[in-house]
Amino acid sequence: MFDDSLLDSSVRRAPVLTSTHWIIAIVVAVAAFFAGYFFFPILSANSTSVIVTQSVILGLLLGAFALGLAYVLADAKRNGFSRVVWSIIFIVLPLAGFIIYLIYSAAKTGEWKRATLPIAYIFEALVIGGMILVPLIYTQTLPKAQLMTFLSAPPPPPPPPPPPAAAAPAPRIVHRVSMEDIMRAPTVIPKTVEMVKQEPEPPPAAVGVVGGVPGGVPGGQMGGIIGGVLGGVMSSAPPPPPPPKPKVPERVRVGGQVESAKLIFGPKPDYPPLAKMARIQGEVRLDALISKDGTIENLKVISGHPLLVASAMEAVKRWRYQPTLLNGEAVEVATEIDVNFTLAE
């Protein structure tokens, strides 16, 4: 369709843009890309991805500008129009000048199809581009609740069900045979006789005193070995058991008598390109758990702009802290982490 409406001349049915024009446009686009790649870091300290994106946009715009100028010059020469006048109009008003030239050339040659179709495509591209760029520039119009669902971490899985309670063992019935049962005559002679195994009686409790001699007199005896010379040594009481070791809590929270954990590795987050283009800055507050080995676990969002949350969480997950010791043992620390995003003036 473009071959019939724009790229071909209506007089000779020959292409207006030759291979030389395309090569010139490509060379201009590549030169503009490298110029922007080396010049944009001087203007602002952006990340590499932002600089590459800006350079690509600059290359595409200048490449399209060179291609449009080549078309205007070539078609004006073929139709006998003033190339100087139309080149100046195109340079001053690139898009509007190109549309004006299409309408002028169609009016002079009588081929309105060469002007109406490209103009329709241009306006259609502008409408679609506006629908894509407006939400990226004005982020306040985006639904915040929906963005939070996209950027926040999924909820943790539910805990496993508790194991079933162990069945209580069946009570053991012990039948004790008394002398009266033995002496009683049976009334019926059973067909089978079951052997009853009697449980052994527990041993009698030992009687004596601390430090006594095996085989001594219960209660002790005056003048015995306990009261003699060796009595003091053998009757010495055993040493008291050591005091129980204080129980160390598995997790503590920063605040009060607990100091903040010491950060040993904290890379800064990358500034999101969309947030930088929209001039969004502020603070992202995260709730985190510092494990016993100093890594970050259970990272959750408390507050912050939706466009800044993902970059802050990605950076904080790589942070490392010095293990927190309590009574000589490492413990987990629950804390809140603030990540600031500030645009350079």
C-alpha cells in the first residue's frame, strides 16, 4: 500500500527513495546513537540502560528526519518544485512540513491517494503513541491498588496441617492371683488351661543415709564409720548442680536495649527509568527479618511509591549484615529498612 501511495512517484511509477537515501538515513541514525551515548552521561548521571534507551530514541528520530528530508528533496526535484523552499519548511516544521508537502504535491499532480493514506497513518501512529506515553508520564492516574498487587511479593503458602494425635496405648490389665483363689475348688473343669504369668514385685526400697556403707545398720550406729575419722570425708555432700544456662530467644526486634544490626554490604538500588522520567522520588519502607547468618528474609512492603518498590526490594535482598549476638549466640533480628530515592538536581 505504501508503494502505491508514498514511496513511488505517480508520474513514472519509480521509487522516490533510492538505496542511497536509505544508507544516508541509517548512517545518520547510527551517528546520532553514538553521539547520544557519549553525550548524555555529561548532562545527567543516569544508569546505562536509561542512556541506551535515550540514545536509541534519538537515533530513530534523526534517522526518520533524514529519510523524510531525502524524500522531500527527491520528490520536489522530480515534480519541478522549489527544493530550497520545501527543505526549509521541512527543517523548521518536520512533521507538519511533511504533511503540508504531501497535500501540496497531491494538489499539483492530482494524486490525492499519495497524501490521504500517509496522513491517516501518521495521525493513527500519533494517537496510539499518545495512549502509550501518557500513562508512563502521568503515573498518578494509574490505579495504585492494582500496581501494588503487581509489585508486592505473593503471600506465603499456608502452614502444613498438624500431624494426627498419636493413639493412646491400650491399658494393660494385670490379674493377680491370691492364695484364696488357689485354695478354691473349681466348679467347672475347663477344656484348656491358660498359663498366667505373674508380674515380678518391685525391689524393696533401700534404707540408709547419705555416705553410709553397704550392709550397715539401718538408721546408723553411734561410733560407726560415719562418726569416725573418715566420716567427714565420706559424708561430704555432692557439689550443687551448675545453674541453668539462660535461654536465648530465637528472634529479637530492634529498639530499646537492642541495637540496630551492622550493615556490611549494601548496594544502592537502580533508579527506575519510568520513575526518573516522571520525576518521582521518595522513601520506600520495608519490613525485613535478618537471619542468623546476616541475610535478608521475609521482605515485605510497608509504604512507598509503586514505581520505586520493585527496585528497592531487589537491592535490599542482596544486603548482608553482621550476625547479631545475644549472650554469645546468633539470633534473628526483625527490623524496618528505609530506602531513599532522590533525583540529582
